[in-house]
Amino acid sequence: MSVLRHGLAFVAMLAPLACSTLSAQEQPALIVAPTEASRAELVRVVTAAVGGQGITLAGDALTRESVLTLERRTPPGPQGQAATGRTLNEPTQFRLVLRGTRCFLVNQADAREWELRDAMCVPAQR
């Protein structure tokens, strides 16, 4: 019984090391050489991730930083122009990660993720 107990203790000590090794395979990423197809895919994925709301992304989104922040639009006022005041909702954030050669967009709030197949990704400089 003592051997079994020592074996379990050893496995329990190694478990955090195994988890840290797996997470080391995931790294922040950037999109390089964006194409029309990769931009369209990014817009399509982000639009789906925010429930189909219309979004506008810069042409260089995720090419300089691995985090994409979507600010909430200010709701229109009575005459159709942007209402004054603050939007109290938190912005939606996504991070781009590289796992091996595969590129994923991860929602920071709920950890949902989508693979980007048309985008060429490289590790971001830390």
C-alpha cells in the first residue's frame, strides 16, 4: 500500500509539470501577409463570435498585436446620430494563438475558439 501511495504522490507532483508543458505549446501569434481571404475569414469568425452584430475591422487587425479588442458602438440617439454618454458594457477581447502550425482565435471572456485556416500566423515577439 505504501508503494501505491508514493506512486500517487509522484504522479500528483508531475501533473502540474505536464500541464505547463502543454500550455507552453500555445503562444501568442500574429497574422503575416494578410490576404483578402484571411481578412474575410477573420471578419466572418468575429461576426459569428459576437452573435452576428455588424463589425468593422482594420485591415491590419492582428498583424501588430495578438489581442483584438472590439469596442461597443454608441447607440443612436433620437435623431439617428450617436447618443452622448458612455457605453457601460466591457469591450469584447479576442487573442490570437498558435498551436504548432495551427492558428486559433480565442474569446477571452468564455474561452470559445475558432481555427483560422486562411490566415498565416507566426509567433508574436514577447
